[in-house]
Amino acid sequence: PKYAILNQNTANGLDLAITYGLLENDDELYKFAHSTIETAAYGLIADTCKTQFHFELGCSMVNNPPTGEEGITSILNSFGIDQINRSRPLTVNDQGLCRKFAQLNLWSGRRSMDSAGFETALERFEHGLSFLNDDSYWETDYELMLNLTDSASLASYITTKSDALEHHVNQTLTHAKTILDMFNAYSVHVRSLCTRGFESDAISLVLSVVRVLGEDFEDL
């Protein structure tokens, strides 16, 4: 991975590493000269400290974005949330941080969906939900929870992970406040049933939704 400059002292140290051939500079970003160097550097960190290391590194990136550098900020946020996710199962008790990490995972997951990185996107959405692992967030952060579960459902469908899809769809249908908010979950569920050859179940589901909307097709 590439690392953006965090401050001048860090940059000076990284420049020294370039002198010794350990790092390379690529358009104001630093990267290890070889994967074996990266592996060796990571191996110097004690196993008991790695979780905290990932968390602190990620937080330093997402909490201290450079001003006026949108591209660099995106890189820092993307790399930072990846580091924070790698710190799991480290418990984060600050609800403000949990909310921020969930939002960053939603943002990162959507970027991955746009670039067809569906497996990565699903991981991001599920990491985001793991930071909001209490039903009370459906009351305090309804839109965020709805966006994460809907996105996770779609990513699960695309990656053919039916168990994950069922879980995320059920979460949406359990907590959604209106039939309109349930629409994406129903849509993905119907498509999944059809894809797996359960057309009759898909039709039954569609009819049940239509009945909720006030229509009835008893003759069918």
C-alpha cells in the first residue's frame, strides 16, 4: 500500500528510508520498495500490539485529513478505515467514533461497488454494521443503518452469498419504518429467489407486498 505524508517530521523520516532503498516516492505518496520489506517491517511489531497499532494508524489518517487535498483525503480515508477494520475485534465504546467508522465504511463500500469490487464492498458494509451492533442505532441513526443494510443486501446478492443476504434483508424488514424503506430489501430478495430457481416463492413474496399496498389478486 501507499502512504500519504502526515506531517513534516514523518516525511523527513520517510525520505531517509528512501535513501536506504527501503521506500519509494510516487507522486507525493510513499510505498515500500518491495513487499518483503513491508512484511519484514510489519513483523517487527509485536503480535500483542498489532491490533492497537492498526487502530491508532487508522484513526490518525481519518481524523487528520490535509486541507485542500481532496484526492489525498480520499486515499487517507480509504486506507485509514481499512486499518481500523483490521483492528477488530478491538472494542470501540465511543458512539461518535462508531458512527464515524460506520459512515466511512459505507462511503468506502460504495466506492468499491462503483469499481466492481463487490467482495470488498460487502466486507466494508458488514464492518460498518459491526460498529453499530446494537438495535438502538436503528432509533438514533436510522438512515445510516438503512443504507448499510440495503447496501450489504445488494452486495450479498451480487456475490451470491445467500445466507448474508437473508440476514441483511431480515434486518431491514424488521426495522424499516415504511413500506417504501423496505422496497430495496424486497427487490433484492425477489431477484435472489429468482436467480436461485425459487420463482414460485418470488411470486408469493411479490403478491404479499402488493397486498400490503392495498391490492389483492386472489384469482392468481
